[in-house]
Amino acid sequence: MKPPREQHGVPSRFSRCVPVVDLDTPAATHEVGHYVGVHPEDQPYSTGDMVQHRQQRQYSPVQSDALSVIDLEDEPRMRTSVRRYHTQQIGVQSAPRTMIRVHHHPVPARATRIQSTSQTLPHSSLYVTRAHFPLHWLFYAGIALMFMLIGWIGLGLLTSWWQGVQDDWQYGHPRTFQIDAVVGHHDSTRSPSHFTVWNLKGRLVIVEFPAGDVTHATICVGPVLTGVGQDQIPATLQFKDVNHDGKPDMIVSVRELRYVFINENGSFRPLKPGEAVQMEKG
């Protein structure tokens, strides 16, 4: 028995079907988020519609003899968050690409800049010197006098402050001074008269208690002190016979000032106009 003979036939080629898809897609009325190949936003495209659309598509057979070599290039992915159902179809020719070459040429330097650069000297050859002029001796004398003046003012302020502190400790506020003396107003060494002087807002007020009896107290209004801070000055009393009548007179001392009150008829009175007395120093 003869072996079966191998038959050589014409090779058959399978035809390929290229789907024909309508690429014309209606544009969105609001012109936002739409490009070719993506369904418009004003017309929702569901999965069910896509299956039905696939069933209705018609395929036209393409013979392998008529097929030409098609360059299938990978299309670069577009930046979008929308899922694409239709991509660019085979058979659609892409537009020719244009290559643009950019050449950068250096900007020529300005003439003024070239000249200034050529005329500049090296940094090491530049020396900046500052002239030193001797100061006159009067300048130093003025500085010394200024410090002396500041020290003098500071010393005066410090002395005034310390004097006020001492007066607060000794005379209180308002400034008050008290003394006992025998002036011949029904008093004696065992029962002297008591005197108190106040500086009430610059007005001196002297109160006498004869023999210490408050029921017969007498008030003598003294002078008014003027100036800044005069209500902080204390007044003191002393008794001397200034008119030589045998009775001690009252002398009110306010720092360097002296006010005399004459002892007459059991009380003290201020000096009359034109009346002069002889004051002993000390």
C-alpha cells in the first residue's frame, strides 16, 4: 500500500475585520473636559450602552492581499482622569510631526561695560587712608566741664532727696515742731508752756498752751511760704529777748529766714511796720 501523498495547496489567509467606528463625537455644550475619543459630559455613556453599541457595529472584511503595512505607534497617554472607551483607530493617519530646533546665542557685551572693565584697577592696588587730625585741648576741657556739671547737678539732687528723707523722719508730714518754754504766761519751770508749729500747705500756724492748759490755748498765724516744695520745709521755734524788755520773745526759723513775734500783754504779736529789733547771731 502506497503512503498517502502530501498535497500542496494554496495557503489560505484569514481575513481581518477592522471595525468602522464613527469618530465624530458631538462636542460638549459647556466646552469643559471633552476631547476627541471621549464621550461628551452632557451625554452620559454607560457600560450597557457600550455593549449595545458593540452589537450594532458592522464589520467590513478586509482581504489580506489588500492590507498594507500600518505603522502602529503607541499614542502618548493624555493627562486626564476620564476613562477612555474608544482609542484612535487603526487606519487613521496621524499628522506629520514638525521638529523645532532652538539655538541660543550669547548676548554681546555693551561697549560701556567693556570700557569700565578695562579701566578698573586691581583691588590690591587701592588703599583708602583716613586723615587723623589732633584734637584741640579745649575739646578735652569742655568734656571735663560737662562731666563736672552733670556731677554737680546729680549731687544737688541727691542732697535734696536726702534732706527730705531726714525731715520725714524728724518732723513728719505735715511738718510739725514742738517745744516747751517758760515765757511768763502763768507758767513756771514745773509747768512750762507748750508750743507747736505746723506747716500747713505753706502756711505757718503756731499754737500756745499756757502752762500746758489746753483750755486757754491761743493761735498765732505765721507767714506764708511761697515757692515750689515750701510745704515740705519744717519751721522751728526759739525764745530770746530781742527788745530788751525782760520777757522772752518768740523767733520762728524757716531755714535761713527769721520771723520775730514780740511777747506783749500775755501773748505774742508780729513786728509792727518800722519796728526794728536787734538779732543776735547764732
